[in-house]
Amino acid sequence: MNWQDTAFSVGQLAFTLALLPSIYSNQKPDRMTCFVTASFLFLFGGSYMSLGLLWSAASANVCALAWSYLFFQKRVERRPFAWYDRFSNTLYFSAADVDRARDGDNEVVALFREER
């Protein structure tokens, strides 16, 4: 193992550890960011492998897997579904959004407060 292999592998592992808060958070990076980053990291891993930098290749692929995991973990953020009946001057919510409000979803709770 030469010093370049050590430097690249330690750097990639540091980047992977830096992703852990994003993996465990409810807020995720954009899907395109995750896809492009994971794709290039897999490409870098193959390049490192062809140069004989095995530890760098392994750590680049681990980091790419973490970005791939974020890609699949990203949820489409859904706005609350509500409709307004102008004849009765009432704002109606779906049953799922009422459940979300009970669970403390701030966006839905804000809409309920605006209604009152």
C-alpha cells in the first residue's frame, strides 16, 4: 500500500462518515445529486482498481453505496391535500392529512391553524 492509496481511502471514508447524518435525517439531498455523485464514485472506484489502488477502490465504492442508499431513501415530499368549498366557506382535509396533523406534521398543523 502506497501513500496515495492511504490518502484516497482515508478521504473517501471520511466522506462516507460525513454522509451518516443525511442518511439518518428526514431531510435528504435531491435525487439527481445522489445519482450523479454515486455514479462518479463508482467510476472512480473502477479507475482506482485499474491503477492497483485496492483500498481506494473499496472506499470509493462504499461511499458510492452510501450515496446510492440516499438516492433510494429520498421520498417525494407530499404537500397536504386540502380543498376549499366556497359555498359553505369550509376547508376540507383528507383523512391521511388529519392523521399527519395528529402525529405532529408541522405543515398540516399550520393549515389547520389557518382554517380557524
